[in-house]
Amino acid sequence: MEVENRIKMKSIVKRLSILGGIALLAPSLMQAKVVLPHFITDNMVLQQKSELTIPGNARPGSVVRVIPSWDNKTYTATADASGKFGVALKTPAAGGPYTITFDDGEVMTLKNVMSGEVWLCSGQSNMEMPVVGWGKVLNYEVESATANYPNIRLLQVRKNITFKPVENPEVNMGGWQPCTPQTVPDFSSIAYFYARELASKLNVPVGVIDCTWGGTPAEAWTSYEALTGVAGFEKELKRLKDCNFDATAIQANYEKELETWVALANAGAADLDKAVYHTDWEDMPVPALYESTVLPGFDGITFMQYSIEIPAEAANTPVTLRLGMIDDEDIVYFNGEKIGAGSGYNVQRTYTVPAHLVKAGEAVVTVRVSDFGGEGGIYGNVSDVYAQVGEKKLSLAGNWKYKVAADFSKLPAKPVSITSSSYPSVLYNAMLSPLQVLPVKGFLWYQGCANVGRDKQYSILFKTMIEDWRKLWGDKPFYFVQLAGYLAPQMVQPHSEWAALRQAQADALALENTGMAVAIDLGDPYDIHPKNKQEVARRLSLIALNRDYGMKCEYEAPVVKKSEITENAIILTFDGKVSAKVGNINGFIVGDAAGKYAVAEVKQIAKNKLQISSPEIKTPVNVKYNWADYPCGNLVGVSSQLPVAPFQILK
């Protein structure tokens, strides 16, 4: 497995080592026609009433004439010795379609260009989640079929990583595309639904840029320079600097560190007999994320086993193992023989056991699971976990035996793969920073799952990232989605890592010109990608419509402005009227000075005031609301009907 990974990494690194150079080459050296960046194409939307400097390549030394049809003036620029030029244009008020003609002796024209509002949408899988594609949002068939909005334009940046910033990122679909049933299925659903909300309310063209990558942490979207001010990334940043950001040198350094770490991690698993069903091991339910069941807070390597009976008639015929999804990596054995390996926390696993390994009688399925952060284990639907043996389906759901082989908390931190989209700054370099020449109205962000468990670091990192982006685009609005509820519901979970990460997200509201859409009530305990992206986008649009477009609409629920501790209760006063969305108010827990927490009884003593208490907590000093992985709170603002954001008030 390690050898295979190294071969794969070398091929990827070889590609990375030349990618930056390719992006910076002047394609005009071999032709006359002006060449523009991949993200400046027909059908694009320009941010209205802004200044756009269009970079390009032409014949070295040639004079490039640029004529936008909105004013029919001629702007000129001279290409330098490498063929590069740039021309600054003042964009018009919302309208179109327009053309932009470029002439350096040979004419090329951008067609169907609109002027309107442009928003850059970024983050991990919940922002990436397409309308159809792998996501299939709520009512996806109708949403896709009716997506005929010619004045909404879509630009999707292609996934890529680099160690140095590039100038010309790759894009999908050939560049900007009008929104149609053909172009929208694989596009970010939140970006599309947000654009639809704005277009309908503002009656102007709207462009949205899908710059996303599932499973990625915030540090991958932050520049090297900015990350030097955030603790926790010293080793990776030092590697980049010491290797002068050279991919080949970085890989050599990484492999040396990884070899040492792998030896430590494998020490407890080297002599384990994978062909024997170990009845003395502990039980673990499958499918289920084991951090929610038997191994809370665990990151490391476990071996999991299940025994099935192969009927005589199925001997010497292939067996298909369907193992649902496995977080993060796995190696699968059948009676001790390795039959396959996989990676990716949200990827369905299917393995085929060759016929010559299938014998009648007991068969032992052993899965080595490596979990490097967050949740881990074999999970998904019960119906997705089975063995196809001849004509029969043998369920693999139930209690598996397991043994911990390595606890990563007792090891040095694993080196981050240099080919990983999680490596610090690689997405900032390859996908984000090249777009800085495009003026935008603001940013939308939905990310955080990949940083769960690092809330204290994230509180600093997230604010750093926002300010880092603003160095490229100026002080633009930055609106983000707070993580939705996920995992098994719990009434009392005062130390939830998901709740702590949500608070770290909310800490960014201390920055000017930021806003948060609360999505705690839109989650799914069994799906990290909840389907109702329409409502998420609507809540984001409410912030923008109010704060950026002058429309009177409520975009947030009330927050606590005062808390008082009485003899046996805590009184909370909000800055607006609150109530239960349905039934009685729930979702509160109270705690004492010793750290004991219990479900709270809530009494509404005024339209904006709640009394929180519990017979189990005689002297409450702390209160938390919706503080769990998947909480059950139902408090909303009376007039907005938007959910009150999770919060904690500690003495």
C-alpha cells in the first residue's frame, strides 16, 4: 500500500512541479490572436460599476486595442517582451449583453457579456454539493429541469493544488455559462440558489463563482504568509520554505517524515492475524461512526472483523463485499488475504473477493480502518453493508469485533500529504488567488467540518483567512454558514466538538462586514450533506439583501444581551422577541461550577426573557443552547422565524 501511494505521489508531484510554469507561460509566443485567462470568457458577468483589469497575452511588443461595447471607446495596452499586457476598464451599471473586442492585428471578441452582481462562493463539500450530481438537493429533479435563467451565469473553478500561486487557473464547462438545465446539475447548489434569490429580488444579472473542494480545511484556502501567524502549521510551512516551494524537494522531505511516522503507527498492527476471527475483541456496531459509539474522540488505526458463512454451492465463485462508506482509509482482507484498499470519507466501498479465495464454511472479513481526524469507522445505511454470495445477500450489519492498533493521540502528528487538497495554502495558490483580478461584490463560505476538533485554532484561523482574502479584493462582505446539526442527537453534550467549532465560526462576527447564516435546524443526523440547500441560500441572501442592497428584511434572530444568575436559575434577556417554533422551548442545558450539566427547564417570563433552571443543578452558573453535535433546540425570533444561533454563557 505504501509503495503504491509513493508511486502515485511521485506522478502527482511531477505534474505539480511543472504546473506553475505552464500557467505562467505566454501562449502568445506562437500565435497572434490575444489569449485571455480561462476565467474571462463569453457569457461572463462583470461586477457593475467597478474597475476590471483584464490580463492577457499577445504578440510581444504589439499594441492591443480593446473596445467594450458599453461605451465603444478604444483602450490600448502594449504587450511586454513576454507578450503580457493588461488593460483597465470601468464596468457599466447592470445591463447587457455586451461585447469586448481585442485587436493586436488579429481580432477576437468576447460575446454575451453582462454587467451585474458577482459573488465568489467557496468552501468544502456543503458548498460544493451540486444541484444533482452526487448531492441531489431537495426536489433536485424539478430544480434542475426548471433552471432556465439566462441572466444568471455560472463559473466553476477546476480542482487543483500548487505550492506557489499561479496566474491562470483551470475552469470547467469552458468558462462562464448561462444557467440552464444542462449547466446547473454539477454546479454548487447554494451558489445557484443564492444567485436565483438575488436575481429575482434585484432584477439584475448575477454571476456566481464555484470555487470549492469537498473535505478541505480552512488552512488550504489561506496564503502561506497569513498562516505564519497561526499556530499549528509550523512544520508544513517550514517544509515549504526550506524546500523553496519546490515540489520535488518537498516530496523528498515528506517521504522521510512519513516513513518514520508509519513505522510508529504500524508497530501495534504488525503481528495481528487477520485470518482468525478474534472472539475476545470488543464489540462495535456497524454501520455507525465509531466516535459516536464505542470510541469517542478517537483518531487512529482499528482492526474490525465480521464472520460470515459461505455455503457449499458458493465455493470457488467471486464474493462482492459492499461496506458502505469508510472514514478515512481502509485495507480489506478476506481470510487474511488482502483484496483491496480505499480512501475518502464519503466514498462507497465495493470489493470483489477472487473466486480462488472463496471456500465453503466460515469466512473472516477484516477491515483495517485508519481515521486521521474527525469521525471514523464503517458507516452509512444498513442496506449498503452486505456480502453478495452467489444469489444471496448476507448482511454485514450488526456487531463487529474490533481492536485498537494505534492511537494517534499518543504519536507525533502525522505529516500532511503534499498531494493532499488539505495541505496548507495549496488551494489558495491554485484556485483562489488567481481570481483576484475579477472584481466581486462579496464572498459566501460554507466550511468547517474538516476543522472539527481544532476549534481554538479555527477561531484564529478563520478570521485570518477572511482578512487574507480581503488583501486581494478589499473589504468585501464575507457571509458564511454555521455548521448544521450532524451525528446522533444528544440532550446533554457540553463538550461537543461540533458545537465548539460552530462557536469558533461565530467568533468571526467580530470582524467588520461579516454575517452568519444559522443552519443548525437544517441538519440531518445521518447525512453530513443535508438536502435543503434552498433555505441555506435564502438565509444567506437575506443578509446581503439587507446589508448590501438596502432592502428591509430580517436576516438574523435575536441574541442574548444580558444574563443574570439568581439563587437557582439563570435569567436570559434577548435583544428581541423569541419563542419556540413549535411546542415548548427546548435545547437548553445548565451546569454548575463543578462542570455537571443537565437538561434545563425553560420558562418564558417575558417576550424577550427566559428563565433557565434544572432540579438536578442546584446552583447553576453556566448555560448552553443548542450545544451538541445534533441538538434539538427550537428557539426562533418571533418576527423573522429564523433560528437563534447556538451559544454558551460561562461564569
